[in-house]
Amino acid sequence: MWVLRQGIKKLASLNLAIFTMGGLGILLTIGTLVESKHDAWTANQLVWSSPWMYGLCSLLVVNLAAVIFSRYPWKARHLPFLLAHVGIIILVFGAYLTQVTGVEGRLRFEGIGAEKNSLVVREEELQIFQSTNGLQYEKVHSIPIRPHYGGFSFKQVEASLEIQDLKIDVLEIIPNAFPQRIIRATNDIQKRGAAIQVLLANDHTQKTEWIVQETKLRSGEAQIGPLRVTLGGHWNRNQAQSEIRLVPMSQGEIEFTLFNKGQAMPAQVGRLKEGGAIQTGWNGLRFQILVYHESAEVAIVANPLIESKGRGQTAIKVATQGQESYLFLNHQLKVFTESHAFLMKLVKKEVPLNQSIKLLDFKRSFYPGSQRASDYHSLVRFADGTEATISMNSPFTQGPFQFYQSSVEFLPDGSFGASILSVNADPGRFWKYAGALLMCLGIVLLFIFPRAKSRSKKELVKRSGSS
């Protein structure tokens, strides 16, 4: 019993309370900064649902519970203190239920009569499809995309999967990124074509451009101001414009043929290396080879946004067959092995609803005397036959879900396109309300009880003085 009392005393110490509240204060500051630079979803993934937040909230509950038991046996004067502390514990419990079991997503009805039985949520997953003929694909697996927390930033993700003769490793998650197209050299000389970055400039203007061959047999081309530039492959002369024909040669050389507008015969013929230039004879324009890759590929990389404000999109870095690639949200990547074809897609996760919902009609109301919409109304029917009109100012509750009219999409001609409903299920709502009520009641009683006690003491002193 003595050991238990000493343990409760340690857990109820003021030092532990100061440490816990200080840590929560730091997390709240970081979460607020992350949300201001990105969005609420990124802050939730990075801070609010991080192991640090769970750990400090658990420590807070333990500290509060120990403080409560340290006052045992309780008396009437302990009531405000008990209500405030129990209220905070219940409030934390409700927040935990919301974070772990709560659901928030949306339904998108494309046209009247559309029916949905699943909810699109914010979490992403990597879906893998398999095919034996490369035409018909069947979903075989999915990998939840969850960040691995290292400090307060997204680091490497420990997620891998082996299907048949394919191994997939998810190396990195970038929650807010933008795609960037880059040209890089490769060693695959047999399959890959060449790539050249060229410059066309004079004293008044300059412009750079990449020209890439997808394969050795296909030509790459670009229009740079008045000049058409072609690289390798099959080619037909277009006399309607000035043109430079480039042919990759050995030992880092490029053969060029310069044609003037309206002429079939070349004006200049020669060879250039990286850094070499020629004068075109048109308005003092100089044509120069800036970068030359004998074998190159076009790659899409993900650059993280320091401040996304919701503009970025999720990207993951995957490794398959010894190749690393970036995959963006709602994009796909095909991988071929000796016996199968695989298709990978990064998509929003779908959560099944307890019943299907059908959009029966959509209406919009206007402000009097104008064509400005004041509200949108979606008439839906649930699988059990219940019909409800859901508007922006009038949500509807069905089972554990609450439905809100979130937005609407119209076609270019102004006709109805799609109705979007926000859906929310919060099992912790009751506990959060109850905890907040108890905490507020305890705080109010803390102000009332001392005054009542003070008045009783004054009356006691007054009686003893009169006697």
C-alpha cells in the first residue's frame, strides 16, 4: 500500500504536470504553424495524430487520474476539483475516439440518378492490379500510405510487397508536392534515344529548349521562335519555315544541317559538340548546344512545397525492378515482368457505407430579385427507403453519419454536373461534449465554493464576536 501511495504521489507531481503541459504547448505551436503553411490535413497527419501527441495526452490523463486519487477520501469541497479533472479526462477520451474511429469524407454524385455505396476519405492507398495479357487488369492488393514519423517531417516509409515475380518498395511519401519534368542521362544506349538542350539567342532575346528522342527510331522536335529543330529519327523537310536538323553521332558529336525558309538545299552543314554554336544568319540569332546526352530519359520527380496552402498533391517514391519512380495522386504506373503486367495507382481510400444512397433530384435557390444562388438542395434516397433533402444550411443524420451539402459542379453550359456531399461520423462527439460540460461546471463551482466558504467563516467570526 505504501508503494502504491508513493507511485501515485510521483505521478501526481507538479513537475510531471509542467512537463506534460509544456510538451503539449510546443506541439500546439508546431501544429498551428504547419496548418498555416499547408492545410489541416497535413497538420493532422504530422502533429495531431503523431506518436508525440498520443504520448503526451496519455501522460496528461495519467497525471490527472493520479491527482484525483491523491485526494482520496473525497469530500464535498472536492467536487469542483473532481468535476474539472474528470471532465478533461473524458474530453481527451472523446478526442481519441474521434481520431481513431471517426470517419470524414465525401460523396460525389455525377448526375441525377447516380448511386453511391462507398465514401471517399482523405487517406491514400497504393492499389496494385495484375494482368496476364496486358489488357484486362484485376486488383490483387493495396498498400495503405502512412507516413513514418521521424521528428516532425515525413521520412522513409517501411512498406514493401511481393506479388508473383514483382517486388514493390515504397521509399518515400511527400504529402504536398508538385511534379517536375527532368531530362537525365542513362546507360541504356540500345533502347533510349538522345536528348539535347539548345539555346537560340541574340542581343535582345534568348530561349532554351530540350529536345528528346523517346527511342532511337523516333525523332524529337521543338519549335523555338522562328526555328524548327528536329533530332534524329525519320524526318521530312518543311520548306515553309527555317529548320535545323540534328543527328547524334559518335564521340559526343552532333551533325547539324541548317535550312533557310523556302529553300530545299541546306545553308550550312557541319558538326557540333556540347557547348558549340553557329550563327544562323537570321536577325543575329545564335544557335548553341548547351547539354548533350547520347542516351536519356524523361522522368517526373516530386518537389516538396515549403508552403502548400492546399495546392500540392500527394506523391510517393516507389522502387520496382531496380527502377525508382515517383507516383502522384490519381496517376498510374505500369511495370512489366517476364510473366505478368502490373498497374499501380495512387488513389484516395474508399470506405464502404452501411447502405447505398441515390441522388433523386438537385435544386438551387436564389436570392430575391437576382440570379445569385443562396443555397443548394440535394434530394437523396437511402437503401431503406428514407428520402431526405440535404442543403448547405440543413444537414441530415442517418445512422452514425451526418450528411452536409458541401459543393456543386456545373457544366460549361450552366447545367447541373455533380453534387458533392460531405459525410462525417464522430463516435467521440458525445464524450467531448460531456467532458467539456463537466470541466466548465467544475470551473464554475471552483469560483462559487470559495466564496461560500469565505462567507461561512465571516458569519462564524461575527457570531463569536457578538457572544
